[in-house]
Amino acid sequence: MTLRELRELATERFGARLERADAEALAQFLVELQPRLPGSQAGGTFSVDGAASGYPEAMREYFAETLHGDPERVAASLWITAVEIWIDAVRAPAE
């Protein structure tokens, strides 16, 4: 998915400044996007190329792919990742 495609879908759903977005609505949006994303697999998991032995290695591979990938696709991937991190932070209990 390119940034242009993601932008069109997100602004159609949430408005140009995402004024209709909250954590739950964004989480549902990401669930709906999942089948359209590269690396999406049945069961709600994503894969990266290669045979990562664990989470740290998988994340290093993801970061390397974002450094060398198509800028339009990388920007969309990083936006989605940032939204996932924000959703987790909002849902986390206050410490």
C-alpha cells in the first residue's frame, strides 16, 4: 500500500485532519487494512522476509527494509507502525 492510497482511505474515514479518529476507530481501521498490506497472512500475523530467530532480529530486518524500500510504501508502513504504538500507549494502564 502506498502513502497516497493510505491517505485517501484515512481521510475518507476520519477527515483531512483525522478529526474523527480515536484509538478504537484507528484500531478497527488497521484491522480492515490488514488484508491489503504486504506481508499479511491469515490469522492476523505479518511476516518479514528472511528467517528471523526472534523479535529483535525481526525488528532489525523491518527497520532495514524501511531504509531501503520504496519511499511511498515505507511512509505508509511507518505511519501504520506509529499508529499501532500510539494505540498501545493509549490503551496501556496509567502508571
